[in-house]
Amino acid sequence: DSEALRRLFLPFEEGRRSAFGLGGLGVSRYVCKAIIEAHHGVITARPREANPGGILTVTLPLSAR
């Protein structure tokens, strides 16, 4: 949902757990976002339409600003 997408890149955001009971704290997503933004990039998330899960898109510039 939109609330989950809004909170996806916050540190220690668990999100939804899988059927296997595995989950995480969201720290890796937070660190990933910080590294991408340090390189003047953008990461976005959107839900998949047909299957559970989501799609993350990373956009990086061809040259430094």
C-alpha cells in the first residue's frame, strides 16, 4: 500500500514478512538509498501488479554534477 511504500526506505522499518517468517530491519534499504543519493542518483519503489512484491528502480547520472 502507499503507506508501506512511503516508509520503505526508513531505517528499522520491517515491512511485510514472508511466508517463511523471514524479515529484516530495513537497514540495508536505508544504506542503499544513502549510497545511491551520494552518487546523485534516485531509487524509487512501486508495487508489482500481478504478483506480490515490488519493483525497485535505480537511476544514476552518467556524469557527476
